[in-house]
Amino acid sequence: MLVDVPEVKYARSGDVHIAYQTIGTGVIDVVFAGPSTSHLAVWWEWPPMADFFRELSKFCRLIMFDKRGVGMSARAVGIAPLGERTDDIRAVMDACESKSAVIFGVSESGPMAILFAATYPGRTQGLVVFGAQACAHKTPDFPWGSTDEEWEGWIRREEREWGNPAFSREAAIAMAPGMKDNAEYLQWYHRLVTFGASPASAGALSRMNREIDVRPALPAVQAPCLVMAPAGSKAEVEMNRFISDQIPGSRFLPIPGASHMFPADPKASAAILEALRGFVDELPSTQETNRTLTTVLFTDVVGSTKRASELGDRAWGQLLGRLYDLANVEVGRFRGKTIKTTGDGILATFDAPTRAIRCASAIRGQAQSLGLELRAGLHTGECIFKSGDVHGMAIHIASRVGDEAGDGEILVSSTVRDLSIGSDIKFRDRGAHSFRGVEGEWRTYSVENS
């Protein structure tokens, strides 16, 4: 099938190449992050989808990309955790010289868009999500997710039946019930998913998705936000209303119909385009962005008082100076920022929890090379950066987590663990703790490998 496909370019996100396209010349940039499986060329083969993108590009510069592991982006890289996948958005924006943009996350990419907006407020002009889910697994306080058994059943089917036309047809109809007799749509959807992912990558993506929980990030979103869901799907309305209720100042908008693949319904497509145009037109020219979702790391030398006594003040100070120098190198290598030293440790901040954990492990290794033992505590929460320092309850919680760490242990809060799901980092439950000066109980996890 010959179609007019915008030029595909590549951005570098770490060692991974991310395929992207741009179309339109509007003043506002809109970054479109589509459902779990995508393909930049196949997107344009279905006229309703191509028409939606062209209409959207009439009032913005539309930036589209395939996430790592799917479509035309690097495939043999596995499925990265959510925190690292947000880097793909940042890398594509850098390649397009986009300082800030409206991040438009659809379906599975909704949580990624939310996390990006919370982590990079200075680069998020607005946040739009459609048919998203803040938490993928069913819990007592979140009844809209799926159970472990439901997830396992679906993943087994994906890995066994991916590429089978009957399986694609079933999924296509679930996405757009009104299109069950539309042969063009059903054929296109089959091409989209089979060209977009392999059975192994589809299964790996679902395994990562099943653990998504960005609920802690929702209150940290500062940008103007529009949340949409198909009005004909009660579950999607409830899930997305929950998202909207948790984001300060967010607006919730039900969209006509029951289609998750919204271009399949002309009324839904028109309603979304109208809402997006109004949202873009009303964006403020400036906004305060000193608050951001940040992972905080505290390190502490085990038995420092005894070692200082043994070595003497001068030798101890020289040893600590060498440790600080090595730690600062590691913080920079993992794209963090050293805020200050804390007696015999450091306070550093990071934009992704997995990088913070790996940095803590690297600093621990450097300390061991100097004959020192280190412990570390990490928490992810909303922080305020001001005058070269960082403030907020997240700092106190990270410090308290560090106080609970054993000799040589890297201990993290449940928030850090939840936002690291999908990585190869293994955690061991260390139970719930009550922290001095902090309300409630906090579950902590020991890092078993990093």
C-alpha cells in the first residue's frame, strides 16, 4: 500500500535509537505517545488515523515517535521501565529542538506522559491523556485494574497467538466495537500490531505494564491537564476521572462513543480535536516550575565515628574528600545532581529512580574500594528547588529511609520500587516502618541487585 508517510528520523536516547516524525508548523509542539504497539509508517495507512494526525498538525507541530522496543525504534533492547522510557520523550524533543511541549499520552502511554510531566515540569507546557490507567493491577483502593491471574492469562495468549489474524481481529474489535464489520480497519490493525511488535516484545511490554503505578506522581503534575475517556466505557470513565481528580486543576472530558481507538468514531475524533485545539489555545505563556518529581538519595558511611577516631581528623578528612570526589563523578555519570555533603555522606537528586539506585550501588562500590562501608536511602516525591538547595517532605522521608538501612544496604521506599518496575533491579520487602515526623506507615524494600 502506497501512502504519503512523513520522513522518519532518529533521536539518540542513551544508546538507543528512537524513530520519530514531525508534521505541521504550529507555534505549540504536541508530542503524541500512542498505545503500546505502534509503527510510524503503518499509522498512516488507515485514512481515519492519517486524517486525525493531519487535522491535529493544523494547529500545532505534531511530534510522533515509536517507543523503544516497538515499531521503527530499536527493537533488540528489551522493554525498559517507565522511568527510563520517559527519556525517549526527552530525547525526541531534544532532537526536534523543542524546549517545551504538550505531552499527549494515549492508552498505555498515558502513565508515561504523566510521569514525564511530573518529572520535567519545565518542559511540559500541557498534559493530555486519553483512555489511560494510573495503576494496572487491582488493589483494594484501586478496583479498576486487573488481577495477576487476568494479566498472566492475557500475556500467555499474546505470546502464543500474536500475529494470528483471529487474535488481531479480537483485539481490534475490543479497541473499537463499532468496527467489527469494517474489513479495512481490521486489516490495518492486524498490520499495525504485527509490524509493530514481535510476540516476545508484546509479552515483555505487557509484563512491564502490569506493574505500572503512577498514582504517586499525579499530585506532582503542575502543567495544565486535560483527561479524556470514551463515555460509553464505564471502566475507562471511572479510571480517568480518578486521574483527573488527583491532578491539581485538571479537567475531565468524556468523549462520545465507546471506542478506545478513537479515530474509528468520527464523532469521537472530532470531539478530541476540538478539545485539543481549545486546550492549546488556552495554554498560559509562562508557568511556575520550581516543583518537580524527584528521586532523593542519601548516603552515609557506616561506623564513621570509629573510623575517624582511628585515623585522626586529618587523615579522616582526606579519606572523606576522596569519597566525595568519587561520589560526585558517579552522580554526574547517572545524570544526577549533588546538592550537598551531610557530614559523612551526600544528598543527591535524580530524575529517574532506576538511575538513582544504580548510582547508589556505584558509590557503594567506590566506598568499598577505599575500605569504607556505605548505606543508602532513597525516596521519590515532590521537591522544591531553590537557591541551590532542595526542600520538601520527600527529603525527610529519604533521610528516614536511610536511617533504617543496614550496613552496606540500599533501602528504598515503596514509591521508588513502584516506579522502577520493569527494570532488572530486584527488591526484597523489608516491611512497614513509622518514621519520626512523618505521618503513616512507609513500606521499604532492600535492593538485591543493581
